[in-house]
Amino acid sequence: MRYDLAVIGAGSAGLTVAAAAAKFGRKVVLFEMGKMGGDCLNYGCVPSKALIAAAKHAHMARTGARFGIAVAEPQIDFARVHTHVQGVIAAIAPNDSQERFEMLGVKVVRADARFRDASTIEANGEAFTARRFVIATGSRSILPSIPGLADVPYFTNETLFDNRECPDHLTIIGGGAIGMEMAQAHRRLGSRVTVIEASDPLGKEDPELAAVILKSLADEGVEILAKTAIMAVSESGAGIAVEIAGGRKIEGSHLLVAAGRRTNIEGLNLEAAGVACTAKGITVDRGLKTTNANVYAIGDAAGGLQFTHVAAYHAGLVVRNALFGLPVNAESGVIPRVTFTDPELAQVGLTEGEARARHGDAITILRWPFHDNDRAQTDAATQGLVKAIIGKRGHILGAGIAGAQAGELIQPWVLAMGQGLGIKSLVDMVPPYPTRGEANRRAALEYYAGVATNRWIRRVMDLVAKFR
């Protein structure tokens, strides 16, 4: 059976490519050995944000007194929270289902796939040949090398959302975005939570912005242990004991491992297809082609940024190149990222530290705090700030936001950077009042803060005044 396009992996990236190619009349075969929709729908973005939403409602009930609304401690039915999370998955699942893709004309093969040679895939004992191949196999949670960890029960993101009982004390290994999001959500839903991070929590983020998030979690009762080595893990009377450097044992009822991810490329028999790879993932050029020019790797499989929106972006590039022969160039400098805690943390481009490492002191840092934003005051959500890093001639090098709805507020900065617009574009923007988005413009205006006191500007103004 010969196809125009063979796609391995029915997650966000693979589904996007398969759907687009089928709509353009191409003959497509799609291989998936697990659940349709992949990690994002079943174990990642969708269930985690549904859990976070439930936790936010519980938090709102506890904190209504500041608005003059006294609410008793919420009664949380964790089993019903689980039902809510699974219901959200079920509501979205038809968009990613086998039935929908078969209606589009895609041949869906629910089996493990591996290359036989450079132009053939084997699955279910059958051989499938194609003109072009797309590897979109995603990634999975890493199990760190900790003595005893493999011998105790633990959650990863693939099993956490099957849990129907509120953990009494959830211990989390890993202080990145996933660890922090789940720490806050479970704390708000009634668990004691301890996060253990070997380095700095949210260490990839701007420290000034990360500090806003970490303080918020600490204020809510999440224990965060930074720069803490784990010596061993074992079962105990309370459930799971995590021994850390210094001899302390953290006795938790449940354990979540959120210590990074690894690409799913084992078993593909890449050597037979002439596709090179490293420990990070499949080797690709700037057009996402592998060392076999007829094979693309996209999303997490390509070994770069592991975000669903990056996977969708890659998919669009492959469609343009594979179907229309258009040149494409996968850029990573204008890819935003968001940590969906409350408040949120969003970043695009360079952080201050990254910018100083590249450009030295030839940068300008702009800030505007949310406590000076009228809408933030009305909503009693004044934590955080907008922070922008500007280079020469008003070039935007990066922007970060810590605060409520940061994931939405970062988008004008993403657009400006993606279109090569300078800081003046944010100054010229007219945001409606009162919105949190005004903070973006107020931060941008800080770039011109010295104009009012510039003596040459004052002289020009004096000269103009003489003739008016």
C-alpha cells in the first residue's frame, strides 16, 4: 500500500499534518499505538488545565472575604473533580478521534510502527510505503536515577489524572512548570504538598518573575525545597518516604515524578531509514528534515522545545514544504511559554539574564507593576509585573509577565517580535480601559521616560512655543 504521506504519532503534531494533507486530497496513513490525541489531550495540557480550573474555584471560595463575600471552607469531592477532568477530555476527544480522521479519508492504523527501510513502514504485519514520512511520536516522563524509586508506587503525568482520591500529602520530584502547576492545584484541592527541586525551582525562567510565582505558592502553603538532592526513596507507614540531603525524610502519602521528559523514538528502527538521532531526539535541519530527505521529525520528537503549540507550528511548516514545496525555516526565538500557576508566568524571547549574556549592557529593562494597573486593583489581583528587554533602536529582545492572565497578555509581545516590530508598536497600541492589557503599553512607554526631561527636547519645545 503506497501513500503520499505516512505519519507516525496521533498527537497534536501528527494529527495536524494528517488532517491538512487529507483535506488537500493527499493519500495519508496515520499510525498510533496508544490513545488518539496523544499526550496533550489525554495526559497533559487538557487534563492539567481542567484540574487547575477546579482548584481555582476552590481557592476563590476561600478568598471571597476580601470582596465582602464570606464563604465557608469549600467541600471538595475529589472523585467529582476527577469526573470533571475526564469530562473535559471526552468533550474534546471527538476532534482527535479515529472516526473523524477516517471520515477525512485518512487510513488509521492502531499499531506500533517501525521502519523497514528508507521508504517502508511495518505495522500489524503489513508494509506501507510512502513518498514522505513525518515522525511525530512525542515524549514521555523521565524516571530519574534515584535509589529505590523504581520500587515504590508513583504518579507521572500519564497516571496522575486517573487518581480519584485526594492525596493527604503529595510529594513532587521536580520544580519545573508541571511540578509547580500540580503542586498549587493539589494544595488548593486539600492536599499537603512538598516540592523537591535539585536546582532552582522554575530555573529556566527570569528569576524576578519566577519569584512572584514561588512566593504565591509558598503563601498558599506549598513547601518548596530548592537545591535539594534526593538520596533515596522507600515505602513507609505513611506511604512514600523521600530522604533528602542532610538526613531529613519527607513522609508523603503519594509521589509525583515531574523531573523532565524524553523523546519517544525507541523502536522506530531509525537506522534502517537512514535517520540520525541523539539522546535529545531526532536530528533535523532548519526545515525539519532528517538525514533522510523524505522524512521529517516534528514536535517533541525533533528534540527541541516541548510545547503543544510548537508541535502545531512545526506541523504547519511541514505541510507547506511537503505538500507545496515551499521553503520553510523553523524559528525558536519567538516561541512563547506559559506556566499555568495562579498567577501565571509567561515568557517570549530572551530573559534579562540571557540578554545580558549576549548583549552586555546595551539593553534597556522596562517594567510596569500590576499594582499600578486599575483593572488589577478592581480584581484584587495586583501580584506581578510586565517586564520587557529592549535592545538598540527599540528592538524587542524579549518580554516576560508574572500575573493573572499572563498567558493572554504576552500575545501582543509575541506578535510584535514575530513581525519584527519595535517597542513603538506597543506604545502606539490603544488598549481598552480598564484592562490588564494597559500594563503592556505602560511598560512600553517607560522606554521614552527620559524624553520629558531631555534638555534638547525642552529647547525644541521652547522654540515651537515662540511661533504658536
